[in-house]
Amino acid sequence: MPPRRHPAFDNRPVIAAPAPHRPVSPLIGRESQRLEIEAAVQGLSQGRPAFLEISGDPGTGKTALLAEVVRVAREAEIAVFTGRPQPVDGDLAFGAIVDALDGRLSVAGGEGLHRLPAAQRDTLAAVFPSLAADASAPPPPDVAAPYRVGHAVRLLLEDLASSRPVALVLDDLHQADAGTVDVVCRLMCTPPRAPVLLAFAHRHRQVSPRLRAAADTAREVARLRLEPLAERHAGVLLGEDLPARARGELYRASEGNPGYLRALADVLEQGPPGIDEADIAPVPPWFASALAAEVARLSPLGRLVVAACAVLGDPITVPSVAVIAEVGEQDAYSAIDEIASHDLIRLVAGTGRFGFRHSLVRRAVYHNVSPGWRLGAHARAAQSPAGGRVSAVETAPHLTRVATPGDHAAVALLAAAADEVEAARPRQAAQWRRAALELLPYDGNGPDGENTQIGEHAQAGRNQQPGENQRSGENGQAGVRTGLLLALGRACEAAGQLRQAGDALAEALRLIPHGAGGRRAVVAADHARLLHDLGRSGEARALVRAELAHTRDEADRAALSFEQAWLEVSSGSPGAAHADAAQAVHIADRLGLRLLGCAARGMLAVSAVLAGTPSAGTLDDLPRAAAVLDALPDEELTARPDAPLWIGWAALVLERPHDAIRHLDRAVAAGRSAGRQAVVSHALVARVAALCAAGLLTAAKDSADEAVRAAWLSGSAALRSSVLAARCLVTARMGDLDALRRHLAEYGTPVVQGWPWTLAAGMVAEARPAAGGPDGGGIPIEVNGLTRPAADVWSDAVQPEATRWDAAQPQPTRWDAAQPELTWCKAAIRTSPADPAIGPAIGPAFDPVPDSTTGTVAGLMAGTAVDLTVPVIESAAAGPPGAAGPRSASGPTVADGPAAASLTARERQIARLVSEGLKNREIADRLYVTQKTVEMHLSRIFAKLGVSNRVGVARTLYATPTTSH
């Protein structure tokens, strides 16, 4: 009995069917199949026929492999005829055969076919439109029977191959009509007696059983089964510009299918999807077109049910689909069978449920469903618990589209679902919280009366645990809204949506009154950081200053003072940051705020070094702060992942790279747990610096690749610029010049906001000459909307400041840190661009110009900064990482004459190593730079000292052969 027809099947077009367009991917990982193709083509030269069967899942590259057949055949001067089934008002009889050969026959007309018997010509005329007018008489009713056509086509191919070999290439035979299948089967069972190559492709799950059986039993058929790509081949297809971690994630998401891999990569190139598309993001147009063509081949009932499946999502249960599609269960079962036969959905082994063959297929079907019907389907899915109790996570996708304002039950369910998925899917959690906010009535005003109590969930958006926002209903509607906004800001930041996160926190800040017991200060601090990462440092600093002016709570003042210090350091004002950090340390110690105290001590040390005012008082407590962090479990650090970040930075600027690596590793882990992508990116860049300083270049490369991915997720252009620069530096140190050139091209013009972004520009300044490009002085730097050469910025601003720094040598501290090597830090800070809202900009600074009086910005990255090249290297060899104890080294002391003063710090390092008898390659290995860089610096040393050889360098510069430091 045929299935009952739904009254809307014929008059409601559910899914459109544009013409498919499929890009052809290059052949990667298919070398064995390529060899089979070449062997089959070469066999034609012996006058024998050949057969190639290409099968595989959708997207595995069958069309690309057939394109290779065409290319190889044409290179061998073989006549090639290509075709595929053509659906026109149903399947055209013998469609693929007609598509392949009718064009050739229309050009030749009946010429050349006179050698065929009249009966065969009449049979062909009944099939091929171009021969219909030449038929001697109207064909009898059975003249176009498949067995007659198969015989006639075989004779036709023999005739066409009488002058030169012929290749008949047929694609998509899983969609072929019965006549086409019969012709192909007869050609394999009774091969042409001529050099004819028959190559055909099909999806093995959907192909006709007769065609499969014929291919299995025919002789001399080369069967090419396309399996998923290996991960190394998928990496080649994606390219090396994508970080290794991202390549691995895409490979796993694609399941090794090259078609899905390309679609996912195309989505990635367009950037993260919008929050409102978190659960079902769109697919590339070419993929959507191909899927629409597949769906168009279904019956009206099948199209309706597959649309309901797309709305429901995996896992698919037949009773639920029947409710959503508004059909009987028996009709739904029949439609599910049809859809599964077209391989759009597959039975999940061991269950009675189905799932789309890939998530991309579901997304393509979903976005091609009529929007009005789709909304109605979501409403039915949200209301009906067919098949048992439905969880909040299963119901939430439907409520986001159909719930109405004022539905507080829907608000609670969406909040609960968002809490459940936030850790794994922050983008989806953000979507559901935004939908919940839209359901809350809101007059746009701030808190009033009973709504001034915000609720426990609103305290620190970063410290909020899942489910807290559900407890806020008892504190009024404003409390519920505030909790949702804070949670939305957290999820948006974790998803890389910084602008949306900032908007959410700004609205929450309007609802939280002053004096709200610590809640407002934490939200203001988080908002300020987001503003800074978005390039709006002036607004961020003004916000923190305003909050400090209004709060009297000591804990709030400590948190805001630390935040103000962070903004001052990052914006290029370490002197101002020092006082704020000192105040945060003082209050945190008095109140027992351990994590804040550790973070503030790290900030205090960094700001003191960068401002050129380090002292024992600012650095003595660092070991104790590090010990406090070491004793804390990892889960406690999620409350302040910036605490290990700043202790790590302090260890790094004080030449303790192994200590820095330990703390920065914990900062990365804590930042990820807390969803703080900006902290993760900052920590990874610092980790690259520490690993380079420790000489661990392979680990530094892995960290740089990881940083690129984290920065992309952060949504900050400045962070992306910073991590791309770190990757350039590591690649240059490793000597991979081809990759370096690609990375430099990707880096482009840097986005500089202060420190450590100025440091990033210095990384590229060092890396660029290694790639054969201009030296660092020619790098364009963007300063307040204007682009200037780095050399101009340096000569205008850095040299005078650096000279003053050199005149005032600070003393080493109890952390055994000799300060002269940190002149690059001071130069970078003093000359980084100021925000327009704060004051005039001087411009970013690094040491790209060889005649400056300071060390290079990248000096610390090499662990070989001014006057400490040998000590750092020897200390690494003398004991375990982080071991305490004084560092010593012997080597020539640079004389104080004018010749020595004319050299940069890097040139003095190289000159010292030259005097010790090291060759250029040995110097390059010692300093972790390329040999070309050493040669460049050495030529400048010769010119400045007026000497022509290496002996002259030692005679001119050094007063004695060896002097102890």
C-alpha cells in the first residue's frame, strides 16, 4: 500500500534545488590510484579495452580522480567523452550515455555510422537526439530496449575507436537511470573489441545492486576504492599556514573526507560564525548547492521528512520526526528508508536512531528549508516530548526560535542548558543566553528599588560557576538579567566574540550599583580588559579611573589598582603602573588576597624593570609569590589566571626562562579553564619568548602554532598580530626560510598598542633579514593610524631615551638579575604609542637599526641580551633548569673607547665571539640566529671599526684577551 500523501506535499516547496557546483580538489594521497589510471591508459596502446571503477563516499574525490583520467587520456591523444546523469523532469533515459556521446554525434551527424547495420543506426537514433532526424523510419516500440541500446553503443564505440583510442568517462552513476546502468553493465560483460577505456564513478552505498554485481564479476576491471585521507595528506591539502592544532581539529571534524575538509576550511577562512548561528552555522555555497541537488531527488514525502530531521538534529528518532513533520509514523518510517537509501542519514549501529552522514549535511539541509515552515517545526519540537523526556539541552535549540517574551520558564531552561554546554561549546551557550535575555522584559533603565540586589551569580563574571545564574530569580528581574549578561560576556569571550562580550559587560555594569560588595569592581575590570584588547585603551583606562574614584571598598580598590597597572604597562607607561601595582600589593597583603597579591607582585617587578627603577624592595618578594602559586592547585588559579602570567613575565624579564616556562604553562591551562582566550594568547607569546631564551626551539614552534590558534579564538587583531610575529621569530631561528617568508607575508603591517606588541614588532625586525628581505628598520609600523618606517621611529625617539638608560646602570637584585640586558624593554615601553584619549603618541620602538645604542628588542628572546650572552648559555649547561646560584663567565671586556660605543649590543656580542675564534656558523648556533644574520652584523662591525678582518676586530675593541665580569 503506498504511503498516505500529506496535503501539503504538492503545494509547499520545502527545499529548493539549485544547480550543483563542486570544486575539484587536487589529488593528494591518491598516488596508488594515479598509477592505476596511467596503467589503464597505457594498456590501450595494445588495442585492448580497459575498465576503471571509482567508488567511495560523497566528497572523497571521485570527480577529481575522473578529472585525472581525462587529463592523462588527453595527454596520450585519446578521444575523451564525458557524461553524467541529467535530471530533467525525472531521469532522462540513458542520460549519462547521451550526455557523453550526443555532442560528438551532433558534430559528425550520421557521417561515419554507415558502417553500422541499419538496425543499430535506428536504435541509436531512438536514443540520441542528434540522430533522430536521420532515422530511416520511425523506430518500433522496443527498438530502444536497454539490451538493444547496449549492443548498439558497443558497436558505436568500436567504430569511434577505429582511428584512435577512445575513453568514455561517466560520473555519478549512483544516480543513473536503469538504461544507463544496463549499457555500462553490458559493456563490462561484453567488452568492445577495440581500444576503449570505460571509467565510471559512483557512491558505493547508493549504487544500483546490478551495477555493483557487474563490476564485482567482470574481468579486467580495476577497482579504485577511495578511503578517507591520512592525517598527513589532509595537512598538505590544508597548507602549512594553518596552525598544526587547527589542522588536526579540522581533520578530525572532517573524518578524513577531503570534501568535508575543504568545506570546513572555507568556513574557517570566513571567520567564526555569528552567535545567532552557533548551533547550525551556514556552509559554503558550493556545498549547499550540491546537497540541495541531492535532496531534490527525494519524493515530496522524503523532502518533508528530511527537513524535519534537520530541524530535530542528531540523534534522529522516527516518532519525533513524525511529530515535527506532521505525518503518521508509518509514513515517517517509509520516508526514513528513502532518505537512508540516498545516504543522507545513516542508522547508528546498535540503536534504533539515525544520524546525518555528517554535520555539514545537516547544516546544508537546515539552511535550505523554507524559514516559515522551519519555525513551525521548531515550535512543534519544543512542545512535544515524543519518544520520552527531553533534556534542557535538547529543547533549547527550539526555544531560542519560538519562545515569546515573558516566558520565564523558557528563560530558566535556556540558562540551564547554557550552563551545561558552556565548557565545550561556548558559542552555543552564548546564543542560548542571548535568547534568554530577549525573553526578559526590559525598560532600558538602570536598577531601581528591589532590583538593586544583584544576586550571588553576579559577583565575578570569571568566578561564576555553572548554574549560578539560575539562583538569581529570587532577587528580582534585574538580578536575573545581570546574571545572564555576566554569563553571556564570559561565553562570548571564550568564543572569541570580544565586541559582544564587551557590550554584555557594559550593560551589566549599568545594572550594578556602586558599592555592590565587590561585584561592580570585578565587572569593571573585565570590561576594561576587553576594551583594551579591542584597541580602545583610552576608554579602558578612563573606566578604571572612574571606578576608583567612586569605590571606597579596600578589596575593590586593590583589584582596580592592579587593573590600572596592567593597562598602564600594556599601553606603555610602566612608571605610572609601578605605583598602582605597589598599592595593589599593599592592600592584598593586608586583606589576605593571595592570588591578587601574587599577580600584583609580578606586575610590580615587570613595571619596575621596564621603567628602569628596579630595586631590592620591588623584587625580593617574587620568590615567595612564586612559591605561593606553586602550592595552589590548578583549579584555584582559574579565578585569576593572570597571576601565573605576570609571575611568568617577571621571571622572563629577570632572565629566569625555565621558571617562566613553568608559570606560563599554568597560566595557559588556567586561562583555558576559565575561558580567558586573551590570557591564553598573552601567556603563549610569553612562553615562546621563554622557550627561545632557553634554547628550546622545537617547543617554541609548537607554542607559537598554539598561540596562533588561541589568538584567532580571542577575536583580537592586536593579539593575532603579536602571535604571528612570535611565529616569524621562531621560524627564523629554526632556519626554515620558505616557511618564514610565508609567515612574514601573513604578518603584514603589525597592529601595535604598546608593550608587548612593540616586542612583537621587534621579533619581526629580527626575523625579516633572515628571509632575504629588508632589515627591521624598513618594516612599516602603524602608529595612531599613520604608517612610518621603523627606522624613523627609532631615530626620533629611542636613541635619546636609551642613552639616558645606559648612563644609569641599575644594580643586580637578589633574583640574580643583571639589568643592562633589559634596555630593550625600557626603550619599547618609553616609545610605544600612546592612546589618543590619553596623550600624544611617540611611536613603537624596537632595535631594527644597527647603529642604535641599545640591545635589540629580540635580545631577551634569544636569551643573549646585552652582556649576558655567555652567562645565560653557560648557566643552562651548568645545572638543572631554574637552579639557584650565581652565574659567571669569562671573556673579553669591551673597551670604553669610541669604537666600542659605536656598536650595538648585538654587534658587541658577535664581536666578542669573533675574538674567541668562533666561526660564523658557530656564532649563529650560539645565538640561535641564521648565519646570514651573523654575516650582516659582521660586515657592519668591520665598517664601524674601520677594519678588514676578524683579527682587527679583537685588536680594536678589547683591552685584554680575557677579563672576568
